[in-house]
Amino acid sequence: MPEVWVPTRLQSLTGGQQRVRVPGRTLRQVVNNLERDFPGIRAYLCDEDGEDITPGIAVVIDGLTANMGLLEEVKENSEIHFLPAIGGGTD
């Protein structure tokens, strides 16, 4: 089952757990199962209509940045990180 590393600000929804395991073969399935187990988490991870990852959140699966949004495939032993995007710098 894929392992999701829970961002600090969402750990209140997971009972303080830093890592949780939920089934899924796509990122959408993982997010839906996270919502089933930890209601309210989808509102942080997905946009208003629930069709894409919230702008400003980067998803890293097995060390690679996910570019296909919720359609991204996930393996049985994948490690998934939802990271706040880092902005800054000067023009």
C-alpha cells in the first residue's frame, strides 16, 4: 500500500500521524482514500472542484515530481509527499 508523508499542517487531521498508508493505483484514488480515512484532507490537497491538485502544492512520488496531477500512477510500495511549493527570489 502506498505510504503518504503527511505535511505538518495536516497532521491534526491524521491524529498526529506523520505517515499513513492508504490503497490506490492513481493519485486520485490515494487522495479519495485519504479523505475517506481522514475527512477534510482533500480540501487542502485539491482545488475547489476536486479535479486537480491545489495550486501551490507539489507532489513527489518516489522522488520524482508528479506532472500528471491526480492521474499520476502510484505503485504498491510508492512513497508520496505533498509539499507546499516554495516561492521567492527576485526578478
